[in-house]
Amino acid sequence: MSLPKQTLALLQAARDIIKSQTADAILFLTETSLDWDEVRSHLKNCRLIVTAVNEETATKLRAREDLEVIDIDPEPVPSTERMSLALLKAVSLGRIQPGAHVVVLYNGIATTEDRAEHIDSLSLIHLGEHLERLTAQDLRKLDTQIPLETLKLVIDLASEIGREGREGKPVGVIFVVGDTRKVLSLSKPINFNPFRGYSAEERDLRDRRVREQIKDIAQLDGAIIIGRDGVAVAACMLLEVSTEGIVLNKGFGSRHAAAAAISQKTHAIAVCVSQSSGTVRLFQNGEVVLHIEPLSRPHIWQPFRLETQESEDGAED
């Protein structure tokens, strides 16, 4: 089955972009059966990454050694959201670097249900810009009872700490969000609780002044516990949870292990800021589900990827 003229024209444009060294890879978002031999003939020496929305399609595509296949959720979503999901997945699998440029070929024009989708659109994506904002849809996929507003507040605060540090020094910290009663039962104070004696209004993260105060508190040892309503509950807390059975990539240290463990033992989400790199990671059910990596201090949002050793002792704090 020969390719439509519009598809051939887009393949030519994608090849020209790759040849000009503007992009690092080509990502295909298509639900139709393309003639991949013909596609490859037009895109020689180009990295081709293809999304698969079902196992049958994935199996066929994986049989080809010249394609890199990524599985994504088959649930119908707008093409722009599917693009973001595919890019996030590609970064999480280490197929694409966070700062890469990617040519995306996809169907951007709605068609009738009985008509096959064809590739009709091309976008050149700079991941450092495209993934800079974590959308509500991305957070919603975490499948948590914690309000999105609270998560976004904590994540933005953690990102600022990771990016800016405090008083010219890098800062590492754990925020534990939600399931407060159980989290408190699995922790004990290391020092005085700086939030004790203050009203809920004076501890509410929606207040910029409170967030600035928490940046100072983050320099102290121990985790900061945040209620699902966005109100700070306690700080300087030692998380007394066993890390047995927690499996993390090489390069993580005790702070990340504790964050993973508390998220496994409770329904909370742990947000961990690495002191050595400024990277922010979200843990749920004992696993990294998303991370935010500061690149030259702007940051991008993405799920986990394989890590490298970053600190002097071989473990990222």
C-alpha cells in the first residue's frame, strides 16, 4: 500500500529537518498501518520512534529492528495530549533526552469514525519548552485522592527549591502530601515543629508568604508533611519506614529511599528534591512516577528515567 502524497511530503520535510541537525529523532503517532518499508526508504539513517496503542500493533512493529516502539494508553485522547504522553514516555524510557528536539508526525485533523487516520501534520518539538508545564491531565493520571491544586502547589514549590536552593546553597528535602494521619504515625520529630501553634490559614501553601517560609524550613533536616488541603502539618520529621523491598535505580540515596518507602506504606505522594542535582521526583506506591529536572535552571516536567550517579559517594541524596 503506497503512502498518500501528503504523507510523502511530510516525510521529506522531516528528513530535511533531521539532515539540518535541527532534530534528534522522528516520532510517529499513527493508528493506521503504514508501509514501513517505504517509510524507511524515505527516512534512511533517521531514528524512528513509533507509538503503539495496542499489543497486536506493538508486536508487529517490534519485529522490525529499525523501529523503536513505545506503548501508550489506548484510551482516545486529543492528538496534542497523545503527543505529550508519547514524549513523556519516550523520555521516561531513555529513548529521548530531556533537552532534545523531536519531529512529530501525526494526524491533527479529526476524521469520521469509519475513515482511517492518515498522517497530515508535522511539529518540531523542543522538549525543554514542550514539557515545561505539567498539565492537569498529567497529574490526574497519578490516580490519587489528593486534590490537583494541592499537588501542583507542592510540586511548584519543590521545583523552585530545586532550581534556586536557598541563600546560594543547594537544598534537598522531602514533602509528603496526603494521608496525613498514617504518615504521622510512621514518623517522629527530629527537632521542634516550626508549624506548631500557627493557625491553618498561616500554614496554607496557597499563601505566597507561607511558601517562602517553607523554603527556609526546607534547609532543616527531616521531611515536611502537607495535608491534602494544602496546609503544612509538620516539618523536621524522621520517616520511620522500612526500605526493605524498595527497588530504585542506581544512584539514589537515603532521601529517595525514604520517599519511596513512605509512598509505598501510605496513600501519600512523596515529592523529593535532590540536593546534588535539584531534580524533583514524585513517588507513589514506592515508585518514581514523575520527575522535574532543572536544565540550566529552567526545568522540564517528565516521568522517571534511568539515573546516573551524581553525588560524591555514588548516591544521589
